[in-house]
Amino acid sequence: MNTSLQRGAAGLVLVAGLGLSAAACSASGGDGASADGTVTITVNGLPPATEAVNHQRFLDDVAAFEKANPKIHVVAHEGKMDPKTFAAKLAGGQLEDVFYVYFTDPASLIAKRQVANITSYLKDVPASAQLRPDLVKVFSDGKGGVYGLPSQNYSMGLLYNRKLFTQAGLDPNSPPTTWDDVRADAKKIAALGSGTTGYGDYSKSNTGGWHFTAELYSIGGDIAKNDGGTWKAAFNDDKGKQVLQHLKDMRWADNSMGSRQLLEWADLLQMMASGKLGMYVATGDNIPTIVNQFKGDYADYGLGPIPGGQGTLAGGEGYMFNAKASPAKIKAGLKWLTFKFDNPDRAATDKKFDADHKLPVGLPEPMIWTGDAAGKQGAATKQYANVPQENYKPFISSMSSVPLKVEPPNAQQIYAVLDVAMQKVLTDRNADPAALLADASKQVDTILRSVR
């Protein structure tokens, strides 16, 4: 996932239009304000000082925000939410008033009543009405209550090497959209020889289970389901077996996945950068890493929709509010968020900053906006794009038609279990997908017993 890049000092005029005036944030001392009406809020998400450009950009934004809102003082902390320490920070009074979360966090925090309900305050935040409903739903309780706002999201697609597609006689503007097509195209790419791999996949350090999940979602399957308040494993079925059998067939019958296995995150990026890998499931933010860290070329890579198209593993980030935050702090925090993160009127400023600092603009990332706000972001991206957007058209055109699905509860523990199934089918030609899934399902049921 791309790190959210923070805004510069321009575009302050929007603050006046957000409907949350400084006066509205003033309150008595009991409401979180000082005697003169100043409200101090703590926020996290400040990039570390080692990320010099983004760190200074964040601090510049704090200064610009405080200048426009003299009755609000922002105390910024480095770091993001760590689920392992969250409860202790909350109990000890050390949790920030406004804090960063991944999309996997809100449901649990809401259920445990560890976050504040902000629904009644959103009427004063016009920009929030243009956020994508499916993303706002991630921060909702299913009963109309909203507890946070999204700031960025991502979804999985099929990253592919356009140069290898051309060499194999395939159309680089038409990547495969079914898993049968992936298999057929992978065979053609592998047939180029010289150590070329048609399709790559992970099986180590939890990345195998992560990719199994993405591939299962793509054909309409599920990792876990909530049945009357109890979570149970849901992948030990025909769809789960289909995923493993498909990989087994490509690995052993077709020999299109190569002999090098037990791969983890950086391996496929390195292989793609070397020009020896045809395809793998990925998010768009893999592309700048391939280019910048592993010396690839933007022109060589395309992104297509997730094969199968029945669902795509999605994630993202946003901000929620400490359950102990006063109304004044919540209002001030919302004003901060809609100045810094959820602000379509600053899209052009954002993109110009990125382009000026040679950061990629125009990568295939789903936007968080609808309507007029989406139009503003799209126009700004087009104006300052510095990567070949035409390479990503297949993915972008599919975004509205492929349902987004978030990770299962206790995702990393589940992924570790499913790593084993992925390892077996990719390293043992006699592996039995049905037996592997039956064993994994029992282990995952145990993991899910702790979820409430």
C-alpha cells in the first residue's frame, strides 16, 4: 500500500467551507478546551524523521492548519496503530485523540466500544458525503453509526510484464480476465525459455496465505464466515480446492511457474524487475517499488483486473477517534482530517507536490471519492501524471464492477496456516489439495474462536 502523502500549505480556503468553525470547536474546560477556547488534539501518523520529505510535509500541514484555525492546536506523534499495544495505550490514557487504523481494525474496535461514534458530527462535514459508501461502511457498525473516515484504499489486480506479453504473442493491452486464461498465457510466456516464469506466487512469511485469500475471493469464495456470532473457516470447499488445484496444475503439469518456490514478498518484485516473470497478483503500489528499488522501467508493467472478477482483496487506511475524546476534540479532529486527508479541493496541490518531488502520480489506485470530488481528483491526476496511465486501463475500467472484500479476522495468523497449503502444492507434485484444506480448516477454526 502506498503511504498517504500529506498536503502542503495551499488550499486553505476549503477550511472555511467545511462548516466546522473555530467557534464550534470552542468549549468549556470540561469539553476538552482551555479557558480561552483553544482545543488541543493529539494525532498520530507523522512519518518518521528518516522520511525527510514526508515528515516535513506533515509538519508544514500542521502549521498551515493551525494558522487557519488558531483555536485548534495539533500535537503530532510518529507511528501508527499497533493492535498489540492499543488496549494498553487506551487504558493508560496514552492513545491519541485521532489515530490511524488499517481496514482490518475498525470492526473489532467498534464492537469493543473503544472508539467514539462521530455520526452526529458528520452533518457539519460536507466532504464526508462524497466518500465512497463502501469505504465508509468499513468504519460503520451496521446500524447507521459511523466511527471514522477512510483516507486511502487499495485492491488487488494482476500485475504483468507487457514486454513479455508482446514477445509471447499476447496483447499487452488485454491481460487475462479468467484463471483459465492466466494458465494459458503463463504457458506461452514460460515457453520463451531462458529461465522465464509465466506466473509467480508466494508461499512463505504469511504471503502465501495472503495470496490464497486474494485468489479465493476472485472466484467468489470466502476465508471465514460469521454464523450467529461465531466465526468459522469457510475455505474448505470446492472453491478452495479449485485455487490449490489450479496452482498445482500450473506448477507441475504446465511447468509455467518455475522450479524456484518458497517465495516471499520481495522475490516476485525482483523477478518482475529482472524481466523474467510474466504475471502475479499484486496491488498497484508494487510498481514504483519495482522501479525504484529493483531498477525496473514503468513502461514495462501493466495492471489488469483480478482474474475471475467476483471479488478482490481490498484494504486501506483511515482514522478513528478515541472513545474518551470530548465533543470539542471530535469536532477539531474532524476538521483536521478534512483539511489534511479527506479534502478533494486540495487534490491538485497534492499531485503537484508529488510531481515536483518526483513521486509517482497516476498509479492505478482506487480513489476514495464519488461524484464531483472524484472528478477533481481525476482531473488533478491527469494533469500531473508522470507514469504511463494507459498501461493500467484494464484495471481502472474494472474497479467499479469488482466487489471489494477485506481481510478476515486474525488475518496474519490465518495466513500463516494457509502458507503451508500453498507450500505443499508448489513443492510436492503429490500434494492433496483436499487434505491440505481440511487440516488448515481445523487450525483456522481454533484461531477464530478468540474473535468476538
